[in-house]
Amino acid sequence: MTKYIAYCRKSTDEKDKQVLSIEAQIVELKEFAKRESLNVSEFITEAKTAKVPGRKQFELVLKKIEKGEANGVLSWHPDRLARNSIDGGKVIYLLDTGKLLDLKFPSFWFESTPQGKFMLSIAFGQSKYYVDNLSENVKRGNRQKLRNGVWPSKAPYGYTNNPKTRGIDVDLELSKVVKKAFQLFAEGGKSFVEISNFLRKFGIKKLDGKPVKVDQVKNMLKNKFYLGIMNYAGEYYQGSHKTFISKKLFDEVQKQIEKIERPRQNGHNFAFAGLATCGECGAAITGEQHIKKYKNGNSQTFIYYRCTKKLKPCDQKYLPESEAEDQLRKIVGDCGLHEGWEPYFEKWIFKAEEKDRVTVEFETQKVESKIQETEVKLNRLLDGYLDQVIEPEIYKQKKNELFDEKLGLEEKKS
């Protein structure tokens, strides 16, 4: 007597709307087994795609067949068992060796004969063709979206996927949070963890409510999508979505990221170092940092300025940074311009403004000309790629370089 294992599978990422849910498959198989008087020992279910080998529950079914715990398989359709050549081949091999005696499908005829195995092979082949064709159609659709300037995947932080237009819209609330995160990071003194906590506080977080990972924050801050440039599979495309991050702010953020990621250097960057010399001996003024630690575990940092005393003996003592600032403010405040020079300055200002206006017009024309040259280069590059004169990797690299150049020129023009 044939003993069957019922196998039900529903792929979570498969866009086949006609496939029954696992619960519906179980109901259908139970009714089919009762109608056909089949002996079903157990139901094994799985929610995973069959595009590639490696399904644990499916492998468990095959092991039970090999051990002799069952010698038949009941499933809704052959495509529930396999959508790739390896898994399909395993099923047919078990039939050839006699360990698997029968397969039953409510929606497909099968007999363990040469003709039946041939038809089963065709069914597995059709299932694989469906997956391959679906993948190609998705890729083709994504490429067309990118050419139209539309992002084909999940919207980055601050944007939302519009189900009606199938495009990307600016999220009026979260975009402000993302922009503020960019501004905070650009000011310096903020770590990726602090930015992650800031995002979580204002609604950008993981599904479980925890802050987003540091890598996700870093990717957000580096993402040129916020400048209108889409990077998909290593290739740049011009986006049609609205942007809310300026090129200047984006560049400032990149500088801060570079500071964090580059190796740390010893030494300090004192505000007034190198600005003054000692009033008594004329030697250079240097800065020093002192950290005072308290018993409660807290600490406080103090900055002082002093004479280096390298020229001759000097009696000047240390000066706190606040006092050094007061002295510099007084010196600068005592400086001024003679009232009689005012008419001359007005003439100079007028001439400078006129000169700036002419310069801006000239530079704008110059930049527009360079932008047009870049467009021509992009078109020639595309022609060379389509004519198979340029290799795909070289095409991507040169295209990305030209996109960066164009982006900088457009920012300069604005």
C-alpha cells in the first residue's frame, strides 16, 4: 500500500496570485485524499520560494522517502515541489530508483511510467521557465522605470512609495526628520549611533521599534538619491523625484563621514593657536588642554594659552581660553575705518557688484556649455555601449563619473 506525505508550499516573494494559500492547499488535499482513498501519513508545509535549491522541509520529505518512511508524495501541483532543475531531478531520480512509487496532484495527471515521467519533466521545465521569465520581466520593468527616472524598489527614508502612480513621493513629515538628521551630522560632533537614536525618536525605526542599524544610517547619509541620482546595480540614473537635501549640505555630511572614517590623528585643533605672539617677549602663543577628573567619575576639560618662551626668559603665565577670547575681541573691536573713506568705499562696492554681475553671467554660460558637453558625452557613451564597442563595466564606470561631473556643474550653476 502506498503511503503518502502531503507537501504544501506557498512562496512569500512569488508574484503568482493564483496559487492557493497553504491552508487552502491542505483543505483541497484532504478532500482529494478522501475522494481517492489515499493513505496520508503527515502534512509538511513550507513558506519559501522554490526558485533555488535549499528548502529544509522539502529536503525532509526526500529524506523520509529515501528512508522508506513513505513512498508517495501528495501535492497541489508539480510546481509546488520544484521550480528549479536540481529539485525536479531529485524527484525524478527517486522515481527511477523505485523509492518513490507515486505522485498525486489534484490539478495534474501523473503515472509512474516513461510517458508519465516525461510529462512530469515537462511540468518541472514549465515551472522553471515561469520563474525565469518572471525574473526577466521584473528586470526589464525595473530598467524601464530607471530610464523614466523612477526608483523601482523600496523608498529611502524620507520618501514613500505611491501605490497609485507607482512612483516615489516626498513624505512631508519624515523628510523633515531626515533633513534635520543631515544638518545635525553636518555640524559635527554627532556619531552614527546618535543619529540613529534621533531618527528613532521621530518615527524612523525598525519594525520591532528599535533604532535602525549604524550601516543603514551611514548608507542614508551617503545615498545620492537625496540629490536626484539613483544608484542601481552599480549604475547611476537621473531620478525624476523631488529632492529636499541640497548639494552643499550633502557635501558637508560627506566631509564629516570622511573625518570619522579616516584614521585618527594625534594632537588638538585649538581655536586661537597661531593667531598671536607674546606681548612681552614676542614668542609664539600655544594652546594646551587639561582634563580634571572628579571623584564622582565626571570630568571637565580646560583649555589654556601660554607663551612658548623660546626666544628669551618671559614672566607671562597661563591664560584661560575665555580670557584669551576677551582680549582678541577687544583688539578687533578697537579697529575701525575713517569716516572720510566712505564715498570711496561706495564707489568700490558699486564697481565690485558690477564686476560680479558680469562674472556670474560669464560663468553661468561657461557652466551651461560644460553641462551640454557632458550630455553629449553621455549620449556618445550610450551609443558606444549599444554598439558593443564599450564593455559593460567600463560603461558603468564612465557613466557614473559623468553623472558626478554633471551634478557638480548643475549645483555650481544654481
